Amino acid sequence: ELKVEQNPLFLSMQEGKNYTIYCNYSTTSDRLYWYRQDPGKSLESLFVLLSNGAVKQEGRLMASLDTKARLSTLHITAAVHDLSATYFCAVRPNAGGTSYGKLTFGQGTILTVHP
Amino acid sequence: DGGITQSPKYLFRKEGQNVTLSCEQNLNHDAMYWYRQDPGQGLRLIYYSQIVNDFQKGDIAEGYSVSREKKESFPLTVTSAQKNPTAFYLCASTSPLTGPNQPQHFGDGTRLSIL
């Protein structure tokens, strides 16, 4: 069974600081997704990482994928209040299934950015 | 604009009652998914469908049923057999036309509570 674990689960940051959220997964995969969810809202796609060493950046967020370590990171640079949200990683395993196969989500990291 | 429409936004279920959550998409996506989200947890897959008239159980299908009679529609019925239905339900879709690794697009969700 594929397991996806994020840490930390809760992150309280000051504006202007840097921090990293980690996403570990338990099976072979080179397809990893990061999503953002605002309270009571739907999920918004942030990044799609499709190969070992992939790095994507958008504004103050940068995501990377290390398939050998089965690890993805979401790095936050100079945090601002607008980044407060819950961040999920999701993994689709390589083996079996079809191209539209199931995603397994991490538990989510609740990020709060304080002035 | 294309998107996924879920209705109703809020739904209350009486004990012993079946309720149906609607999910409609006009993105011309082949694959559709239903997830359940409990407070402080990640998303868990209930059912998914890759093509009309076909669907598969996800990780927590017991107490739920679905149909896929049209490409645009993937309704979820929460039956009386689901003893703990209170949760936030999210519908998602994706398509091979935009590449098999494209992220899933999500609706705005339905919040279901027991009366």
C-alpha cells in the first residue's frame, strides 16, 4: 500500500522567513503533485513534478523531486500572509493502473504566516 | 469558462436516508474521481471512473455508490450503510487530451452533515 507522509503537519511562520515542507512516499513514482487548499475551499494545483531532479518555481514557492530518495520538498521563501493555506502533496505510483490512475494524498501541512 | 460544478454546497442527511451529490464537468475530461476529506486529514479516494459506463472502487468505497451514464456527470450516492458520512466531498476530473500526467481539477466541494 502506498503511503505518503508530510511533515510538518502544522507550520507557523513569521513573514519574511524561509521554510521547507517535506513529502515522503513509500513506492516507486516519478509523478508527484502539489496542491493548495484555502479553508473551506477546493484544491488548486500548484506544481506537477514528473522526473528525478525536477524543480518548479512559482513566486515564493519552489518544489523539487528526488525519486531515488522518494522525497519531494516545497520551499517557501520570504513568506507572506497570503501563503497561509493547507498544502498537500499527492503521488501516483509508476507500477500498474492506467495513466489516469489513483492519487494518494499526504495528510496536508497547515501553514500559517504571521506578521 | 470550463470547470467542475458540485451541488449542493451543503447537504444534511437524516438517519437511514440515501443522499446524492452531484458533479458535472464541461472540461471534456474522460476520468472523474470522488474524494472524501475529514478535518485535518488528506483526501481519500472513494470511486473513480475512466470512461462512461465504467467505474472502480477506491480505498473507501463501502457505503457509497456511483454511476457514469454521461461523460459530463459522475454523481455520488451516500447510502444509509455509510455510518459516518459527515465530511467534505470533492469531485475531480482529468483528461488524456492534455497529457496523462496532468493534475486533477477539483470542484468546490459539498459539505455533508448528519441531522
